[in-house]
Amino acid sequence: MAIERIVDTSSHADDSEEQRIEVTLRPQRFAEYVGQERLKKNLQLAIAAAKKRGEPIDHVLLYGPPGLGKTTMAAVIA
């Protein structure tokens, strides 16, 4: 019995290029990140304290509905 593919993967050849471009457009620093000023201030304080102690930053949980910038903020923190 042959397995039939439901999704045509040939049309996704350009996806990797689009993803690469999307990642390069994301902010890399807090100064480039627009909005969430209170969050940025709290995270910058936590990061500065961790650097001063010579330890990694404590765990951070970013949650909320899609489209708020959680993934982008995680990349900025990293």
C-alpha cells in the first residue's frame, strides 16, 4: 500500500530563505526592541545583577497570546 502525502513539500523550498530573512530583521538588543518598557527594564536589571554576581540569569518564563514578541524577547535575552 503506497503512502499518499497530504501536504506538498515542494512548495516550501523558499521557506528557509524567508525564515532566515525574518530572523535577521528581529531585534538583537533591548534598545532595538519596541514596546514592553517595564519588561525590558526588569530584565535588564536581572541581567545586570546576574553579571555582577558572575552567575547565569535566573529562569525567565515568557507567556501570553501569539504575536506579543515572546520569541523575539527570548532571543534578545539569549
